[in-house]
Amino acid sequence: MATFPDGPDPAHFGPEGASLESAGLGDGEADLRQAVQEVVASACRLTGAQHGVLLVAESEWNVLNVVSYGLTPEQREAIDGLTDLRHFLSRLLEANQAAGVGDDGDQPGHAAPRPRITSLLAVPVHLREAPYGHLYLANRQGGQEFGMADEQLAVTLAKAAANSIENIRLLRQQYRRQRWLEGTSQMTRATLSEVDLPTATQWASERIREISGADYAAITLTDSADPTSLIYLAGSGLEFRPKRGDRIPRQGIVGVVVDSGRAIVTEDLTTDPRYDPTPERRRHLAVLGLAMFMPLNADEEVLGNLLVGWRRGSPQARLAAREVDLVQTFANQTALTLQRVRAQEDQRRRERWLEAASQMAQLLLGEVDRDEAMRLMIRQLREISGADIAGVMLVDENDADSMYAVVFEGIDNNEIPPDVRIPREGLVERVLADGKRIVSDDYTHLPGHQPPPNWAAHISRVGLGMQVPLVADGQALGTVFAGWDRGSPHARTARAEAEQIQTFADLAALALQRVRTQGDREHLMLLEERDRIAHEMRDLVIQRLFGVGLRLRTAGDMSTEPAVQQRIHGAIKELDTTSRQIRSTIFGISDDEADPSD
């Protein structure tokens, strides 16, 4: 047995301590702690030691724990912050044998010995042939030194303590793995319910923080329309919260992870040379040490990145460092959930587009009111696609230099009155000329973007914009404009739905054509009514007028009074004039019906 001449104060044992309760496993671990406490107490009673300390050094699960016996509260509290025996403890663990005070052998190599210690026995605690901690017995009663029998007894009790500690370790491992399993199962169940993408990602970021003890978690997704950036969708922890829909450069660590589909774990985020965030993100995330960048892999597709970070010095970080595989499993399940949610959302949107198209088609079966049809189209377009601005502009057959906006919503709080005149120029004129839609993620900076001056400030906020032609029978009737604010969470999906929006616009064009057809039919009905009236007047009214004229002429010839004859002949003359005028009008209508070019 190697011994040391006057050892240190037992209140100076070990590195920074923390109680077993700090692991937070509830009553099960409390029972195990009580068992370990009994081991230390038994060792003191059987060897006659006045003081006993069991210190669990940094273990596989990175938890520092101290169990003591015979110490005052002040002495026990002092253990938590003192590090005098760091060198001695490391040598003891390496030696794999007991050591005691009273020999003139090796010195512990630290501060001067403490006079209160008269004897000390230190026994290493090993688990699976690996150093795990130490059992210290100090100040044998009667001032005697610890003997070989005491050493053998302490070694036996240390093994018992090791078994109890191993139970704690296994319990903690089982508990954490159970929480990971529950979290993963909850993500799986989420795919079976109706949940939207923002809700699913927010829940995932909060849940992984809860399970892993992380201080920050964030989810960013790829954008097929913009391979240079990622879309921030959800986050939890710290004060830094980008706005949902904000774009983050696809560079640095996150860019490598998304491009390669492989995870990157860094012990100190801010000092990693691959870390290349925006200045604002660097400032707010400067407190993070351990950080895990996990790809969201689903069916050989990388949907985005899950960032999980811990503050420097976080005790949970040491624990999480050994759970990278569990974090990646959670990320993979999150990716599958998001993929399913996206598919569900796409299906729901397709159904909504079909329902809206059906409503537009039903309008074509009856009488169509132009303004009502266009308002219905714009309302449905905005509700389904999430467009912030939308409107319909129609050509004027009598004015090639201007158009009129039938309906335009989203410019300001007040709706624009119908049929407001706007210039026919720029991008609108281009779409009318070639009949091809314009779709751009930076619409307001396209050459030819010339909005009306009083609209310019409102439209300037648009990122994704579409100018879609309204064409029927090869004739351009107008355009539909739809715009999404920069950073809109709906823009990515809407861009992929340009064909659905075009189909919707085509139905609107048919509705406009139906309105024109209705006008032509009403005009034709009016002409037919005029023709009917003309025939009735020619066949009936004129004949009656002619008969009245004959009877008046006969009456005038029968009268012998010159004054009466004069008055009757005057009336006959006026009646003839009226008959000729009516006849002229009737035959003029008939001629117009027969040949409008004459």
C-alpha cells in the first residue's frame, strides 16, 4: 500500500461537485443515491473513519457528483468549489490501487498538508476497467493509521459503490433514451394529423431543446427557387429570433451540411473557421459553445438543416456530446415529418385550386357579372396562394394607350375604385403583346416595371411577382397581377404554382368572354324586338291609319260646309304626313336589319 505523510483536508477533495439529484431523474435516482450514501457510511463505521467522501469524477456521462459522511454542512459545501487534489486524483485513478497517509512516499504535489488530517485512505472506484471516481476515508478513530484489513474492506465497499453508480448511469441512459424515443415517436404521430409546416417545425425545435437540454435550436429549409439561401422557419431559445421566412445565406457550416447531407459537430461554434454567419447572427449566437448542424435527410433529399446549440460551460453539453446519433435520428424523423406535412399541404392546396376553379366554371353556366366574377377570382387567388397584392387590369378597345383596373386589392387599406385608368405600358404591355406570363422573385427591379405613381410605394415591397395574361380565342383581354411581400412564407410554394395561377386566369378570361357574349346576345335580342315591332306597325298600325284617312276623305266629300271640308282635308293631310313618317321609320329599321352596310 502506498501512503502519503499528511494528506489534505477532506473538505478539499476533488474538482467541481454537483449532487446526484442534479441529474433530475426523480425518485428512482434518489433511492440509488441513498444506497451509495449507505455504502460510504458503512465504510466509515467498519473502518473506524470519522469522515468519508465518495467522489464521482467526470464519467462517461460527464456528471460530477459527491456523496459524503461525517462532514459538517460547511465542509460539505466547500467540496463543490475546491480543486487542490486534482493532480493527486488523476494519479490515484491511473494507479488503480489504494493509497493512504502515514508513509514517507510520494507527495501529492500541491499545497502544504493540512494538520487536521491524521490518516487518509483513498480507494479508486472503477467501472468496466475504467476510472470512475474515488472513495476517501479520513481520520481513523484513536489516531491510528488505516491497516491492510481496512484497505481490503474499503476496496470491497468501493466495488459496491461502483455497482450502485453503474445503476445510476444505466438509469440515466435509459431515461434519456426513452425521452429521445418519445420525441421521435411524437414526430411520427404528427404525420398522421393535420398540421401545417410552421407548427411542425416550431414544435420540433422546442422539443429537441427540451430533450437535449440545449439552449438554442433552429430549423432552416432549402428553397428550390433560390439555391443560394435557406429559409428560416422556426427557432427556440436565446433572444435571437429571425422572422419566419427570413432568408439566410447558404454558406459556411450550414452550407456544407446541406450540400453534403452529413452532420457537423463543433465544440466551439464561434472559433470554428467554417462558421460564416451574418454579423447579426454571429453577435447573438456568440454565447454558444457546442453546436450540432444536422441535415434534414428524407428519401435521399436534404430538406434543410437543424441547428442545436449549448452555451459554453453547459453541463448538458457534456452529456449531449455523446448523443450525436440520437440527435441525428431525431433530425431524420423531423425531416420525414416535414416531407409528409409538405405533401399534405400540397394536396390541400391542389384541392383548394380545384374547388376555386370549379366555382369559376359554375359562373360560366349562368349570367355573369363582370365585377363580381373578377372580385371572386382575386379573393380566391389571395386566399389560396397567400398573395399580398392582386388585381385585374383589362384592355380598352377604344383606347390603345390605357387600361382600367377592374379590381385591385392590397395596395392600401381602402380598395381601389373599379375601372380606374392606368397607362398601358411596361411589363403589362409586354405580356399583352406576346401572351406570355412574367414570373420573377425580384419583380420590382425588372426592366419595364412602371407602376402608376400612386401605387409605386406599396408595390415596392413585392419580392415574388407574377403578371399573367387573360387570353380567350387568341385575343388578349387583360392581365392578372399577383405579388408577395419579400420574405413571405407563401412565396416559395406560390412560385411552384404558376401553372395553377395561369389556369385560374384562363378561367377568368372565359368569364370575361362570357360577359362579352352576353352583351352581344342582349344586343341581338334588342334588334329582334325592334324588327318584331316594325312588322306589327307595318301590318297593323299603318293599315289602320290608311283606313282612317279614307273614312275622313269620304266624310269631307259628303259635307256641304266649306269650313268643315277645309278642316277635314287639313286633318287628312296631317294624317298622310304621319303615315309617311312612320312608314319611313319602319322600312328604315327593316333595311338596317337586312343589311347594316347599306
